[in-house]
Amino acid sequence: MSTGSHQLHDEIAATLMIWEQQEAAVRAKLAPPGLARPEDLLHRTGLQMFEAIGHGELPSVPIGATMDFWPIEFELGRAVFQGRPSAKYLNPMGTVHGGWIATLLDTCVGCAVHTTLPAGKGYTTAELKISYIRALTPKTPLVRAEGKVINAGRQVGFAEG
């Protein structure tokens, strides 16, 4: 390997180590998957709800456990999730199914919009557009998806990931 290749490999390894540590810290605080009671959500803004999930005050979200991805960071207008594209998500061609990637992306952009909502409001995805650049394989140890709000209006929110 050339010096540049070694440097890139070292940077990737360092980033992966940081991501693994962040995930371990988050997972240590999460409550088991489940559904929060409506009365526990009614007076929380979207951001407050995610903060409560992150502190283990509310149950973690079942889809994350099912799909092996986890919330990493939340702030107003931004949400970060990461997951492991393992062999259990392969399609017949031996690559990670696009639906797994789409679910991870839908989660991060939807939750980014949700962080901007006032107490008592919810959301649903109205449209999701994805352009795949290359296949994802189980050799990739970890994938991180970041959603950022572009515009959150009264009726519709737009985010990119």
C-alpha cells in the first residue's frame, strides 16, 4: 500500500472506532423496544421525544431493533442513525436490499423533520426519493445516515439525507 492508502485506511479505521463508541454509549442508555404511551408523548415536542428515547425515559423504537440500526444524535432539524448492513438483509444478488437502505434513510429524514414539530403533532412520510450510487454489501461494517431539514412548514416538511 502507498502512504496515501495507509493514511486513508487509518482515517477510516479511526472514524469507525468513533462511530462504534458512540453507538455503544447510546445503546447502553436505550430502553427496550416498545411503544410509548400517548400520555407520555402528548406534552413533548418532537425533539423532546427523541431526547427522552435517547435517555431511556421512553421505549426505543421497534423498527431499529428489527433492522439493526440505532439513533445516534438528535438536534433541532437533524437526526443521525447508523446500522449494520449484515447478510440477513441481502437480496438474491448478494447485496444489501435497497429496502433496508431506504428504511434507514426514511428514518433519519423523517426524524429530522419530527424534531421540529410542536408537542402533540405527528408526521408521516409523503414521498421518498432515493438514488443509489453503488451496491452496499455486508463487508461494510457500519453505515451512517444523517437527515437534515430543508424546510419545515405548517403542513409539509422537506429533508435530505
